[in-house]
Amino acid sequence: MTQKRILSGMQPTNNLHLGNYLGALKNWVDLQDEGAECLYCVVDLHAITQPYDADKLAQSTREIAAAYIAGGIDPEKSVIFAQSSVPAHSQLMWLLATMTQIGKLNRMTQFKDKAGKNSEKAGLGLYAYPVLMAADILTYNATHVPVGDDQKQHLELARDIASTFNHRYGKEHFVQPEPFIIGEATRVMSLKDGTAKMSKSAPSDLSRINLTDDADTIAKKIRKAKTDPDPLPEKIEGLSSRPEADNLVTIYAALSGKAKADVLKEFAGKQFSEFKPALVDVAVAHLEPITNRMSELLAHPEEIDKILTKGGEKANAIAQPILDKTIDIMGFWK
Ligand code: AMP
Ligand code: TRP
């Protein structure tokens, strides 16, 4: 087995929220700190698959890079870069598109969600989104891809494309990337509806905690979070038909680094009026340093640009030879 190589990315659309942090970013930091080779990109080419503001794209890319760094990604240890600064992603995407079955793309639930009722009018880019994601991963031969569980289907497709290529050309060229879905909070739910995912696009800002929210805002959102009238149960099974309660316990567990069962041991029989202030405390203690660091970083955009430029160079140095080899295997004139 080759050495572990981690790759992941987030789109520069809006601000990151607690779901992005607990479901993805926090795990990225843990992997980095375990000493794995880590590449973390800001997937700006994915962001343009839906309507976006060209005047804001570059700044949003900086903001996501700042969130990575503020959340604990160290540019000295991990490669932080913008997807668009490495041409191999889009070039490989075309090559992979020729071996991706439409039937498989038709099954992608994210496309169905994003395209909505008017899928005939959706752009080809939105439809081909998972192929670009496969290219992101395969052009580094990444071995592990840490994401929240909503991305599992895309990752399965990337594995599929890798094996189609290897089979078609008779070479063990691409590595099969493993999904890496870890931690207590692989799916953080909305604070207003425990059955809907916390998301950047939900209309109510009270449904999510943004990584840019200050302590008062975090406290207010948690106080207003939907709950039920019962006290917290003793056992995890007691949360099964209580999505809002389950979500708040999950968030508490993930932020405090405890198992859900241990959180319940501590709070069994207590009312939300007691649990919520405790949750505010852990949330603020954990998130405030990140918010503060992010503002400091954003005050010096030129420093972020330097990090992204250097990261782009390092990423290119890994991706280009893998793309070149792919082109070679596919038999092109050169
Ligand atoms: P997105 O916000 O869809 O660009 O997702 C960026 C990363 O955050 C992906 O790895 C997602 O799986 C993860 N993620 C997004 N929303 C959530 C959520 N509510 N709970 C857990 N992980 C999430
Ligand atoms: N599709 C992912 C999301 O919406 C973002 C993404 C793009 C990604 N390329 C990737 C994640 C490569 C992991 C690896 O969250």
C-alpha cells in the first residue's frame, strides 16, 4: 500500500458552518496532526456550477482558506490551495468524463437536490460535478478522503471511475480512494429542524452556527434551537425518535471530544433549560478562538494569497505527473 495521502475540499460559497466544521474540517485537522500527507483545496471550480457572483469569488476563496487555517490546518504541514490554480483537475475531468456512465450520474442525489424540479435547465457542470470531484481526488492518487456522509455517493463514483480506468487500460494506475467518515458528528442537523441537514443555503440563519458568529450570536442561536419538552434520556436509544435532542447531544459530544453516551451520563434527567447553557459554553469555548483567528487572517489577505500561491505550486508538482502518466496510458500523441 502506498503511503496515506489525504485530499479534501470545500466550496467557496457563503461562510462555513458548524456542520462543515464538525463533519469535515475538524477531522482534516486530526488527520494532519497524525502526520498524514494532506492536501486541502478550496473547490472554486465546483462553486461556479451554480449561480455565483464573479466579483466575490476570489474573496470567498480567501475566506475559506482562512477558515481552514483558523480551524487548525497548518500551511507548513498541509498543502492549502485553490482548485483552479491546478489545471490538472479540469484536464483530468475531461478524460474521466469519457468513461463515466450517464446512468450513474443520474443516480446522484446531490444533483437531484440542487437541480430541483427544473433539471432540464440545470447546467452540464452541475451534472458533471461528481466527475470533477473524482478528478480532484484521482489526480493526486489520494488514498483517503475525509468528508461528511452526504458526499459518500460521490466518493463511490470516484472509486468506480478509478477502477473503470484501470480495467480498461489494464494498468493499476489510479488508487482507489477510501471515504473517511469519522467522528460523532458526520451529519449535523439544522437547529430549527432535526430532520434537515444544517446547510449554508437554508433561509433561516438561526438554523445554523456560522464559523463567523460571535459568542452572543452563538448563545442566541442555541437558546432558540428547537427542542422537545422531555428531559434528556439516560441512553442513546432514548434519542432515537427525538431528532432535535439527538442533534444537540451530538454537537455537544463532538465539540467536547466526548462520546454521546458519556454526555448522556452527565445530563440524563436534566431539562434543556440546563443543557443548553452548557452547550453554549462548550460551543463558545471551542469556536471563539477560531472566529478570532479568522478575523486576524482576513485583515491580511496578502498573507492568505501567499499561502495559496505556494500551496498551488506544491499541488501542481504532485498532480501534473499523474495527469501526464494518464495521458500517456491513454495513448495520445505528444
Ligand atoms: P458543503 O457545505 O456541502 O460544501 O460541504 C463541505 C463539507 O462539509 C463536506 O465534506 C460535507 O460532507 C460537510 N458537511 C456539510 N454539511 C454538513 C452537515 N450538516 N453535517 C456534517 N457535515 C457536513
Ligand atoms: N463535493 C464536495 C462538497 O460539496 C466538495 C469537494 C469537491 C470535495 N471536490 C472534492 C471533497 C474532493 C473531497 C474531495 O462538500
